[in-house]
Amino acid sequence: MSWTFKERLTFKAHDNYVIKTKFMPEKPILVTSGMDNVIKLWSIPKWEEMLTLKGHENAVNNFDFLNYDRFLVSVSTDKSLKKWDLRTQELVWSVQAHAKTVIGISVSPDGTKIATSSYDGHMKIWDAESGEMLAEYADFPKNLTNVCFLPDGKHIVGGGLAEELYIWDIEAGNLIHKIPAHEKTVRNIYYNPQYDVLITAGADKRLKQWNIHDWTVKAEIELPAKGVYPISVNRKGDLMAVGCEKRIGIYTFPEMKLLQYFWVDVKGVYGLDFSQDSKYLAVGCTNKKVTIWQILSEHDKLR
């Protein structure tokens, strides 16, 4: 299989760094968040602004979706967790979630729970309907920047300013594993459902693909530069994008063979995501802009 990548357009999305870009699972809408304290929704394929959600008092670091894109939950440097109704454009509830910046968020597979992680080192579980805190775990020694529900909905994996991945059993209510993963820092954690693997990127510039059943490393590559390493695998499961300083690497998946780099004239690439139809890659950077790449496969070009 071969692909052609075309830069389709670049537009100013926020008044400060674009921290996250993510396509809705069910609707043709791109969502972005930024250091300007807001969340924005953009139409596809016109890429026009549809809605701005205002309410956070500091950078919106992360978000996720609930109930087939009806609701969005977001976390911020203002220490809060908020739930938004995208149909009515209203804030449903807001809680002061942590003692420090909240950076990680993950929704359980059944949509009933939300996990958050923070610079305070704590991981918390919340009821998605009411916003009530269900559990709190204080096992992590430093900044806990990443948290991810595993597909069984019973286990959560987290990482941050430590060399290990932490795995919690939330039914039993305790930490069950500490898996040596990277040197110094786990920068990002990403679960891929097509191959049932976890992908991690570390400050050691290593990207690893993990078997989540026995926690062995299935594959490993070296990344070309420093970065926060946003990761996305397209829904077809054959392409992976990883952001670094001044570039985005495009790899085959699951082999993780480098195809090419997209060079960007900015220091930091903070957010990226493939669209549901695998036709677009949206990239958010420190220049306040979002760039959209269009992806054509051999099949697309022959049609």
C-alpha cells in the first residue's frame, strides 16, 4: 500500500498554543483546545468554526467524548474537570478535581466513568453522569500526566514523571503492577483497539508497542527528536502519526516503519489526530494554528 499526503490548509485556531486536536467519533467535526482557555468545534470539510466553549480559567489540556458525541469532558490547568452538553452548548457540571494542574483524562469503554490524572500525582475516578468522585489513588510519586482505561473497563494504566507504567485494578481498588517502561519520563500513552496494543513514548526518545495481556514489548523504534509526542493511529489501523519538535513522523502500523516526515516551522507539535474516514490528519502546534493534511491511498487514487 502507498499513500500520498497533501497539505490542504492551515488556519488560526486559538490565541495561544493549540494543545489538543481530536475528531469526534460519530460526527464530521474536529475539536481543538488551547492555552487560551477555550474549546472549539470545527466543521468538516469546510473547517469553519461552529462553536466555542468558554468556562475554564486556564489552559484546556485535554478532553474526551461521551454518549456518541452528545457530551464532552475537559480538564485544565485551573484544576477543574468539566462536562459540556454539545447539543445545548451548556456546562452540565464542574468540579475542582485536583490540587494541581489536571493533564490526563480517559472515559471508560461503557461511558459511565471518567479517569483524571494530575501534577499532584493522584489518579481519580468520577461518575460521568453526576460528577461524583468514586475513587482516588495516590500511588504515583510525581506528576501523573497520562491516564488510559484499558478495554475491559476494569484496569487503568498511567504514566508521567517516573520510569514505570502504573496499572490499577479499579474493581479491586489497588495498584497491581509497576512496569519498567522508559528512562525518566513517560511522555504519552495511547491505546490502539485494532491491534489491542498500548503505545508509549518516553523522554528517552523511544516509542514502544506493548502487549497489554503480559506487558511485553512487541515492537520499538527510536524517535528523531524531543517532544511531547502526540500519537494517533488511523481507524483503518495501517498508519501512525507521531509529533516531535518541528516534524510529524508518518509510519506504517503495526510495523512502525517510517514513511516520511511532515516538517513544520514551529518548535512544538502538541496535538494530532486522524479523521474517522482516515482521509485527514489534523495537527495543532505552538504557532496557534491547525494544519490539515489530506491522505490518499492507492485505492483512493484509482477511484
